[in-house]
Amino acid sequence: MKTVKIIGVPEHFNLPWHLAMEDGAFEDRGIKLEWTDIPEGTGKMSQMLQKGETDLAVILTEGLVKSISQGNPTKIVQEYVSSPLLWGIHVAADSPRSLIQELKNDKVAISRMGSGSHLMAYIQAQNEGWDTESLQFEIINNLEGAVSNLSSGSGAYFMWEHFTTKPLVDQGIFKRLGDCPTPWPCFVIAATDAFLNSDSNLLKHILEIINIYTMEFKNIPSIDRTLANRYGQKLEDIQEWLSKTIWGQAQLSQETLIEIQKRLLSLDLITEAKSPQEFLHFGF
């Protein structure tokens, strides 16, 4: 039995992995898949990939592209979620702000530098026509930290996945002013170069399994109720999320990669556009 380490956020997107592990699907092929939840998100996961603390990650596309561009010895092996991520734009429930335009000069609460919440703040500001160079950030580590930060009167705004934060909006902890969708497929599966060099055959098995589970996921009886119960969501919210979410089983296209790099370059978040071979694994 070969142990493979994998990391991802503790969110509903990743239930197919947990179902496959609970079914023993990886063990049937001689793979002991060790999953670790990383509530801090993409910035932390990028660091773990860079340090070799994990073999694989299910990670936000733009965050990983930025990290690889800056020297992270990791490759994208395929898309995981092909639909955009819907980023809710939140303030404290008692904030006087009621329009996105009012946030122009406010600080942004982010999990960490290089995270999705960090990069999407730039995308959102650019969409609004704001000066992205004037953005100021407060690092809050995770969703729990965001609740503490905004509730303590920081005056910051916070961007996080719409449906993950929906219960906090319903409870009157956050107020959502709007949404900002990613302009590309939101999650990819990443593997370190070291793992690709030593265990690419194992990776092929892992991808075959997870792709079967994601292709069949929406057809699982009462999957909406399972998701709602496991992730503390309202059934109607999960049903809406399921209707918007498309899982992918193919490699990220070179055209999409070029587009992501162009956007990151326009925001001065990377210094140059690199060839697709720097980012994508073409080994299968």
C-alpha cells in the first residue's frame, strides 16, 4: 500500500474525494490516500506544495498559476471544477456599506498573501475600475478569522465562496453586497514535480478514480441532502450550488492558462508570461 498525501479546503466541492475514500476506491488499487483539510486555503496550500509537505492538492487555479510562475516546483495535472467560483463580497452585518462601490478605499481581509481571497480582491477592484495599487490588506488566516475581524469593527470587506459563507449571512454575521465570479475554471488538481517524477503511474490511478466519482456525483440519490447535512447548508442553497457547478476531467487548456497569465500580468501579480510547459503536466 503506497501512501499519497493530498490537501484541499474543507468545503462541499471536495465531497467526491471523501466518498471515494469512504468507499475504499483508492485502497482497492493499493493507494492509501491521506486527506488533510486546509482551512487557510490556496496560499497555505501553495506553500505546502513548494515545501514538499504534500504530494497533491485541490487548489484554486489562479493562485496556483501565480505560485508556479514564482518558482513553485508543481504542475497542474487536470481541471477539477470547470465552472467559475462565485466569490461573495462581504462586510460585517452592521456595516454602513450597502453597495460594492462604497468599498473602494476600505481594507480587504484576506486569508494570506497569494490566496484566492487576495488575488480575487485585485480582480474585483480591476472590474470596478479602482486603482489596484492602492489596495490594503489585513491577514485573517481563515473563515473563522474573518468572522472575528469583521465583527470586531475592522471596517474591512472579505471575499469568500458564496455558498460557504451563506450560513453566516443567514445568521446575520456577514452582509453580502454582491458576487464576483472567477473568469476561468476555479479548481485544479496539482502535483509536485517530485511526485510526478516518482509516482506518475499512481497519479494516473488516482485521477481515474476521482473522475469516475465526479462524473457520477450529481446522479447519486439524495446527494443534495447529504451535502446539506455534512456541510451545514440549507437544502435549497445546495441545490442552487449543484445546478451551477460542473466538474472537469480533462487538462486545463493552454488558451485558458494564457488568459489567466494575461490577467495576472495586467495586475502586476506576476512578472512575465511563461510557456504552458511550465504549468501543465502532459505525461498521460
